[in-house]
Amino acid sequence: MSRQYEEYMEKQNRKKESLLDLPDQFEESQIKIEKLQEELCKSSSWKSKLKDYIIGGTIGAILGFVLSKFLG
């Protein structure tokens, strides 16, 4: 066989193998998407937001107090 034919066949085999991997890659992508959606739901829940508001309010109060002592 000629070298060109061998290269062509090798290229075709690589294409077939990559196509056979597609279902697995698709399933992995679906699993990642589901996990990310769950994380997004958790991060936007009222419990998570309450925690953020409390931390932000505490830091704001401390900064306000410190700045009022220095500037006021």
C-alpha cells in the first residue's frame, strides 16, 4: 500500500474513534450542566442571600463606625 493511502486510512480511523467518543462526551457535559444548575439554585436561595446580607451589613456597619470616628 502506498504511504498516502495509509495516512488516509489512519485519519479515517481517528475520525471514527472521535465520533465514537461523542456520546460519552455528551453525557459528561449533561452531568456537568446539571451540577452547575444545582449550584446556581443553591447560591440563589434565600438562605444563601441572607448570609450575604448579614456579612455585608456587618462589614458596612463596622466601616461606617470606623469612618465616622475618623472623619466625624
